[in-house]
Amino acid sequence: MKKSMRLPLVILFDLLAAILAWSCGFLIRFNFDWPAEYVPKMLLGLAVLLPAQGIACRWAGLYRGMWVFASLPDLKRVLKAVAVSTAVLVALTALDRSSELAIPRSLLVLYPLLLLVMMGGGRAAGRMWKEHRLYGGLIGAGKPVVVAGAGTGGAMLVRELERSPDWRVVALVDDDRAKWGLELHGHPVVGGVDLLPQVLEDYTSKHVILAMPSAARETLARATDIATRAGAHVFTVPGLEDLMNGHVAINTMRPVEIEDLLGREPVQIDGEHVQAMLTGKTVLITGAGGSIGSELCRQIARFAPARLVLVEACEFALYTIEQWLKQHRPELAVVPLAGDVKDALRLEEIFGTWKPHLVFHAAAYKHVPLMEVGNAWQAVRNNVLGTLNVAEHTLRHGAERFVLISTDKAVNPTNVMGATKRLAEMCCEALHSSRSDTSSTQFEMVRFGNVLGSTGSVIPKFAEQIARGGPVTVTHPEINRYFMSIPEAAQLVLQAATMGQGGEVFVLDMGEPVKIVDLARNMIRLSGYSEDEIRIEFTGLRPGEKLYEELLADAEQTRETPHPKLRIARSRPVAESFLDELRLWLAQPGPVADEDVRTGLQRWVPEYEPARHS
């Protein structure tokens, strides 16, 4: 219906509702015997009430809403209009002093009740008719689906699904026993999440949608595990809170991913202190195009630094993060610089030109097996010499702060990569200790484990193997790792930077370790396969690989910080002659054999015990 026609018809409906409510009120008052003698009084009342009704409806805003979306706000507007009309009737009754044929006092109750029923009921009926016309044909269509969660989120999700031709809600499950046996929008809540296999079988469904926005991760993982073991495809709606506010369409629904199950609760950082550290400052980030480096760029950009200086050896990675910042943070000054952290002359040019206030050093070789065989000396040059170069330029040019991105593999390392990262930490500790009294540069190190979706992560590798039809290769049935999201890691790095007084090694709370074989099984089931279809193959530990990662060395002590997810580790002291001797070792022209590299690393990092593999 055209808007120009709709408004007059709606106004006419409200005026007719007033006429009918007024007339029916008299009929009810006189037991449905038409009171002919009251007709003049009835007409007089309408002469007053109809203009009042029109003004009240306009004042209440009734003509701003659409009947197809009639809801609680519209009912409130109806109540306001009825209240005004009732007030006018009260005044009219008070002025009607005739001893005979006075307006019956019962009309003060009957008229507003009838008017409310007619106006509110008419709008509700209009919405029902419109929805039936639009979506009634969808009933019985679409794939049968079971919704897990019968709370507010489930109710909103069911309402959206009823309007979709692709889905047909057949039942709901919820662990709240008080909801069992009840209905939600006409669909039964049949029991708890544990009953999903039976419910899926009873309703011949192969699909489950999770509608549990406030549930703990463990609950989400449990529901997903039960559903996938029953052979169902499991979906979720990202940002279900936004769905409830009408900001997310049902077509954003996507399959549950392994990151949803491994992801942790959102981290809370002290934004005020982070902003004070970053706002108006020049920030330099090495490895700016990598997984952690690029996320640091995105997080730091939120706090309005004066400029971001991006240092990256990979041209494409540098281009990618520069374009992202141009698109999403066009107001920010971005300086993309191709450079190798091993190149001292290039670093001198960069630091001399841009004079950064803060330096975040994320550039590193991080892949354990690759660095173990044939690349050991390159790992030393990139991870140790590169860190020393950047840290010394930071100190020489008087920057406020240097933050090293380290790893849990630096703890009691059994591989070259971990040993080089521990040696890089030691370089920073030594530089901080050997500063002159006039230097204000602070050095901090931040250790954490694996991050979800990072370059070289096991998750994209498993996904690729599953897409090929398997097998999924796991090195050992008992191997486990710590995981956290890239944004969480980057935020905690910024938080640690604000807390540091200099020389600390911060350790991030990584939660509970995850067995890699369980990770593989979950990914197989989430992809819609069984282990009979996609088998898991154990290949044996790779060079330098440990079964278990540690976050603290045995000899280290930790202390708490004001942030619950950060602790400070105190490692053994570094000898004063350490840096001079190390520089001589690093100055070797190379190449250096892998075994000679390991021997040298054992000298500098006594806790390093190379793993032996046949």
C-alpha cells in the first residue's frame, strides 16, 4: 500500500474505533437494548471525542510506526492516546450536569477498555495478517533445524528463522529444566542439550543452531561436541546480541569454527593507561606485516598515535597492512618501510629519520622445525642479531620503551628457535641493566604461546588436510599446546607495556593447554566428517619439538600484576660481559653448521637442551 494512502486509512481506523467503542459502550450498559433516547447524548459525545481522538493519536506518535512491525512501543503509544481520550471523557462527564439522560458513569470504564482493545487488537491483527502473507508460505519449508538455547537469544533467533525459506525450526533444547515442556513461538522445548542426539533422530534433522550468547565456552564446546558426534552440522550467529537488537541479519549465520571453541573470554585492558602511553606518539613496529605485528598495528591505531612506522622485510605483507590502515584508519599517518632488522645501516636511517617514542619488536623466525635443520644460523641472525640491532638503536636514539614479543618456547628450550628467543630476551635484559644513568629507555619482554590463525598455525594446516580428504597429521597423541586469539595477545602486549618498569619478562595467562589430537578430532567433526572418513595419522615428533610447552622456567619466580592475565617472571641474572662476548660470536661471517650453532647456544643459554631425534 502506498504511503499516501496508508496514513488516511490508519487515521480513519482510529476514528472508527472511537465511534465503535462509544456506541458499544452504550449497548453494553443497556444490555444490548438500543437506547434511542440517548442518541442525542451519544452524538454530542462523539462531537467532542472524535477531535480529541485525532489529536491524541497524533500527539502519541501512532502514525510514525508501521503495522507490519507493530510491537510493544506501539502498544505504549496506543495507551497514551487512550489515556488522553479518557481524560476528555472524564471532563465531559463532569460537565454534563443534566439530571436526566446524563452520560452513564459506566462509560468511564467501558469506553477506554473497548477503545484499547480495538486500537491495539487492530494493529496486532494487521501485523499477523501481513506476516502470514509474507511468511505463511514458508511454514513447513526449509531444512529442519534444532535450536540449542531457549532464552532471549533463542526466541529472537526462532523469530528470524520463521522468516527464512532455508530453515524450519522443529524443536529447541535448553539445560534449564524450568523451560522443558513449554513452547517458544509454537515450537516445543523438548529437554536438555544432552538429548540432542535423540531429538535430531526424532525430528529427522541434521542441523543445530547455537543460540547461547551468554553461555560459557565450556557449555558451547559441550553442545558442539554432542551435536557433531550425532552427525549434525552446527551453526552459530556471530554477535547474537546484535541480532537481538536487529543489527545482524540471519544470513550472517555461519558454521561453528574451531576458533569459537578454543577462543577465550574477551580480555579487558586498562584503556586509559594504554591511551596515555600511545596517543600522540610515534610508534615503530618491526615485523609489522606478520600475524602479531599486523594486529599490534590495528590495536595501536585505535589510540590515535601521531604516526605508525611499519618495518617489514616481506613486501606483500607490508603492502597488505598498509592498505588495511589506509582503508580503516585514513586519518592516521602511516610510514611503510621495507627493511631487514639485521641491516644496521637501514635501522640507523629509520631511527634517525622518524625518532620513534615506542618500539614493538615482533620480527622473528618462529617455525620450529624449519629453523632446526639447515637454517639454525639464520635463526640466530634474525632472532638474536636482529633483536640486538633494534634494541641498541632504540637505546641510542632515546626512545621511551622497547617491547620484545617472545614465546613460551624460550622456556627450557629444546629447539633452536626457542633458544634464540631466550637469547634475545637476555640481550634486552642486559641492555636494560647496562644503561647509563641518563637513559630513560625501558625494556620489556612478553611471552605467550600459540595464537589462533597465525602464520604457520596448525589450524589452517588441518583445514587444508581435511579439504583434501585427509589424512590429518598429528606428531604425537599426547602433544599439547596453549592457544589464545591474536587480538587478545596484542592487547595484553599493550597492557604489559604500560606496566613495565624495565627489565621484566611478562608472562601471559594462556589458560589450559589443548591436546592437538583433540583439536584435530573437533575440526574433522565440525567439517561434517567422521574419523572413519578422515583418519588421523601420527607422524612422530619433529626436530626440536616438545610434547609440552612451558611458560616459566624452573628457576624462575613470578609475581602478580594488577592485571589478572599478566604475571612477571624473574629470570637468572645476565653477566656484565655477556653482550661483548655475544657480539663477537654474532659477527662470524658464516655459514655456521647447525651443530656448531647448537653448541654456541648452549654456551649462552645453559638451560637449552637440544632434543635428539633419530
